Amino acid sequence: MTERDLRVGVIGVAGGWSSEALADAIAERTDYRLLVDMDEVVFDIQAGRVMFGEVDLCSLDGLIVKKVGETYGPDMLDRLETLRYVADSGVRLFSRPQSMLRLLDRLACTVTLKLAGVPIPPTMVTESSAHAADIVRQFGTAVLKPLYSTKARGMVVLTGDDDRLEARIRDYQGEGNPVLYVQKKLRLPGRDYGVVFLGGRHLGTYARVGAGDSWNTTIHSGGTYEAHDPAGDLVDLARRAQEPFDLDFTTVDVAESDQGLVVFEVSAFGGFRGSREGLGLDVPTLYAEFVIERLRNG
């Protein structure tokens, strides 16, 4: 089979830069372009078909899962279950849905990292607002994190000396966060790192440098990307963190804290923007070439 015979689709968001760039990179090499928005997919369980327009996704040679939705939420788990059926029908998926399922829920990711012996910030989980308030007081300053979010969206910083602490926590629960994921706010040097892997191989590391008035470094909060030449122990830690998930492409968030190196999370989908702006890497092209090589060589 030559690359021109391959039919490879991209699960993503129409109009999204990374999704469109990846679909373009595949099309340049195969003459076949299919960008699949999961909002428009119909899973006919009885017939065993997963249809996007006139295309049965189960008939493709491969699918790259870039994004299964514009916002994180439990519905993403259902979409990945649909893609799990596609994978079990014989289509090669990059990355496998079974791998991604353990990353969408922040707690599932944290548990996997803990079991692998990867250092993470002190974290406690409870459904009790009273216990959560005690945890914040113990930590001094803490971050409440939704179980489904990216780029620090929905996160709230709380301090133990807040007179309305428990009331604020109850309000947070009322906003759709019944499970309270409470993480100690560590002292960071105003930057953290995105360590990029393709097929388990380290492609590079970029720094996210925070804006002076923000507690986090995300681009959503005004941060910027810079190239970074990491020490070997940082890359080794990130490699250990991503190994249990068996992802084809991912970015591991690592920070140098006052308690040493810690991992915040492993990304289910991995961002392209940090690699492009911080490292000058054309990840869509690299990823497309990786996928085609794997499909051609079995």
C-alpha cells in the first residue's frame, strides 16, 4: 500500500487551526482530506456503522484524534466510546481511545500518575465543603480545579484565611463541581514547561511564561511561549509521566517548584501552538508523516 492509497481522517473542530492544519498535512500526502466533527457523527449501533455524512468511519484506514470537542466535559467520554467502536472494527486510531479515556477526567489522570510514582503537587479530593475548607487552611493557598477543563479554565484560587471560605467552596460546587479537587498552590518561578512527545520520542520542550498579573502561565491568561533547553531530569520525568498512557502524541506539563520537579498533567490531545511558537516545530507535518509511516509499515 502506498501513501496515496490511504484514507486517513482527522477528528477535530472545523475552523480550528490545529485541526485544519493536520487535515491539510494528511491531504498533501494522500490526496484524501476528511475533517470529522463529532457533533455530526451518527453511531448506528444495530448496523455497526459510524457515519459522518456519507462516510462510514469504520471503512477508513486511520483516524487521528486531534479534538473530540471544543470544550472539555463528560460528553467527551461518550464520544471516545464511539471512537472505541471504530478502533475495534479495525481502524487504526492515533491515539487510541482507551488511552485518552484516562486523561479527560483530571482525577483519572492524577490517579494514574500517582500509581506510576510520578511526583505531583499535594492534592486532596472530597465531596465535603467542610473538609475542603480544612484542606485549604492546611495548604495555606490552594487551587480548586474542575475535573474537566484545560488552560486553567474554571480554576479558583482560595486562601485559608478567607472568612467566607466554606461559602465560596459551596458556591463552586453549585456551579457544577460536586467533586472538589483541591491542589496546593506551589511557588513557581513564573514559568512552567510543555514537554512534547511523538510516538514516545521527545520532540522538544517549550516554556510557558506567565503574565505578571496572573497566577498561572496559560496563554488564555496572557502567557507567552519560549524555547527551552531542559535538563535531562526534566525530560526523563516527563517521559515517565506519559508512558502509562501509551499516547501517539502528547504534551506533559512540568514545573520546577519549591518542592522540586512536579507534573501537573498529561494532555490527551497535545497542543500544536506551543511547539510552533516556542520551538518553530511544524507538528502537523511531523504527526502526518508519523501516522502514514505507521499505517504503511503495519
